[in-house]
Amino acid sequence: MSTYEIAGGVKVARPTMAGHLRDYLARIRGGDLGALPAVLGLVVLTLIFGAARPNSFFSAGNLANLFNQAAGLTMIAMGLIFVLLLGEIDLSAGYAAGVCGAAMAILLTDRGYAEPVALLGALLTGVVIGLALGFLVAKVGIPSFVVTLAAFLAFQGVLLNLLGEGKNLSIPDGFIKSLNKDSLPVSWSWGLAIASVAVFALFQFLRYRGRADRGLLTEPIGVTLLRVAGIAALILTATAILTRERAINPAVASLKGVPIAALVIGGFLVLWTLVLGRTSYGRHVYAVGGNPEAARRAGIPVDRIRISVFVIGSFMAAIGGIMLVSRAGSVDPNTGGSSTLLYSVGAAVIGGTSLFGGKGKVIHAVIGGAVIAVIDNGMFLMDFSSGTRYIFTGVILLIAAGVDALARRRAAAGNR
């Protein structure tokens, strides 16, 4: 049942908690699953590995390691979300991350530039790569699969030419090296956690009040309160665990606090979520991904949107490359190679982004990245071989793609 209220001078229906739940279940039955399968999978995997290795998996040190482990691929996956929203693909993102990381390391060591200049060099390299890829796809008309496959091969050669066969270029201690290794002080960690909860709660209630004032349909206030309570519990519990001592020998060097990598992930999550959800550019991206021809007729500059998503994708690949180099403390010809691209695409798809375009959110990259990190980390703690971990991750990716295909089919059948 629904109750009625006067909002903005207009009589509107406001669903009760029970009505909201029925609507949500109806959307699920209609194929609108969102990130639900990934969240459920993450919970199940966490419980399984936690039960198998309770002392190690749930330790503060392992939780911090999960953030550091997932940071690089999650950054790359965030950029791929924009590309996938248009139904395109970027197979070069992994090695693009490696090239950007190598450019940063060379500027920092061989050229002797300061860290800000080296970071800017890596980011500009990513932007240039994205402009080139986007131009070839949008203006020349070469399919993104072909363009990025060629770039995938070319960037491997670029890395080899920049670094030489088997060369390993170490970066010095400093800000860059601390990005994916060090942690915030305990006081900063708690301050950041409390501020994050407060800001999230403020945005949720402003959104609720804004819709009510404009006479729009609002969800029950209880749903908003539950969402805020859930996020608060998650953030504060994680902070409580991460601020415990996790050093092997605390007398020599203390190690506690939220990893800086978590701040980087959270910062870009907020930025790109606002871009996609609160700007006209974000609406244009979804419109082009849903129906390019209709978007063109509506006056949306489709080619510019297509170029821009590749720029964002390669820019985030550069951020991912920086995080990969920071964690390893060095760069070599394999940086960004091996399973980096596959895991990044897998993170986006497992998290709930559709390979067919028009459906996806930045949070999907974070959830999917967490799933992959938990699988890799948990199976490593259980002494599974690398081959078994690859097989299991591949099966999870196949299941996620299958769920997406079935959901789209069910949604299409419901619209007939």
C-alpha cells in the first residue's frame, strides 16, 4: 500500500517500506539486477575464505593488503566502465597503464624530474593515448576491438623499447611509492571515516528532501536511513580493523591506519559517480550507450562523447599504472601485462556493468575489483596454485557475463 503526502503543492504517492520492497523485487524479476549478484558473491566468498582461514583472512594486515592488491586494477576498471557504457572495448588498457607507469619512472629516475612532474607526465601520456584511440574509433571508423588490439601489441613493444629486455627500473622512496604501500595516521583515518559517513548521509538526505520539495516520488525515509546505517557500519568497522597494529615487530616500526590506496579508490569513486550521475555529460554517455542514433538526433555530439570515454579510460589506466608501480616499487616490461587487463575487464563485468552498453556504474568497478582481490587473496591463503586461481576467476567472470545476458533477455521479454 502507499500513503499520500503533499510535496511542493502537489499530491504524490509515497510507497511504504513494504511497497518499496515489492517494487524492488519486481525489478529484479524483470532483469534489473544491478550489482546484487556481485555483492552476494562477495559476501559468500568472504564467508568461505574467512571460515577456512579465520586468523589470516580477517586480520588487519590482510584487509589492508586487499586494498593495495585491488587498487591498480580497480583504477583501470573505473576507466573501462566509461568505454563499456558505449558498448566499446579497450584491450590496450593494461599495457597503457604499463607505458604510463614507465614514463613516470623514467622521468623520475633517468631524467631526474620532481615527483609532481613525473606524475603529470604519466597522466598526460594517458590522455594522449586516449585521444589517439578515440580518434581512430570515432572519426576514422575502425572498430574499437581492432584499434585497441593493435595498441595492445604496440604498447608491449613501447615498454620493451623504453625499458629494454628484462630491465627493472626502481623508483625512489617518496610520495609516489607511498601511494600504494603506506597508511594514513590513525587520527586521520578516523577523521576521514567519520567525515565520509557524514557527507554520505548529508547527500542522501539532501537528495530525499530535494525530490520531496519538487513533488517527485520519493523512497521511504526508512530506506534512506538503512542505506546510511549500512554504509556507516561498513566504513567504521573497516576503520576499526585497519587502525589495529599489524606490524610483525611493532617495537621497530608501527603499522596501522587506513591504506592511502583506500583514499585514492574512494576519491575517484566519488568523482566519477558524480560525473555520471549528476552532470549532463554523464546523461549523454548513457544516452549514446543506449541508442547512438537517437542520441545523435537529439543533438548530442556522439563522436566527441566516444572520444572522451577513451580519454577517461586511458587517463584512469595511467592512474592504475601509477598504483601498480607504487605497489611493486619498480616498473618492468611486464607491468600492466599478464592478467592485468583481464582482471580489470573482469572487475567491471563481475561488478554489474553490461558488455552491451548503456548499463553500468563506477561502483561496479570497486565491487568487481573487491571480488577478484578476495578470490586471488583467499585462494592464495588456502595454498591453491596459480592455475586453479585463474580457472576459478574465469568461471566467476563467465557466470557474471551469463547473468548479464539472461537479465537482458528477461528485461527485453518484459518490455514486449
